[in-house]
Amino acid sequence: MSKDNLLMKNVLKSLHAIKLSMHDTAETGINEKLDEAIKLIEQNIESGSNTSNDEILIAIGKVLNKLPSIVSLLKLFSD
């Protein structure tokens, strides 16, 4: 297993944990973005998809941007 593949599996595990922890409390938009990121990573792992790491990072960024607590932390550290 390649290092990239292992990292993708770890990120996927983390995204699944986030989804599980927010199961009924998250807005629809957050769940949609989370599902999109999970799908891209799963496709990349399973089929060696041509999905670029940039696309995956953008999808993950969209998820994180939708989470109010993460946005607050990023603002705190950027000031």
C-alpha cells in the first residue's frame, strides 16, 4: 500500500467519524459537502481514480469551511 493511499484511508476514517458525530445536528449543506468529499476519497482509494489530490483537498476544505467551530478556530489563528 502506498503512503498516499494510507493517508487517504486515514482522512476517510476521520471524515466518517465527523459525519457520525454530527449525524442529526448538521445542516444539509454540511452533510452534502461531507458526502462529496467521502465519495471522492473512496473512488480514489478503490479504483485508483484520476481524482487529483487538489480536488480532494478542495472538497475537504469545503467541509471544514461549513463547520462553524472550525471556521472560528481558523479566524482565531489567522488574526
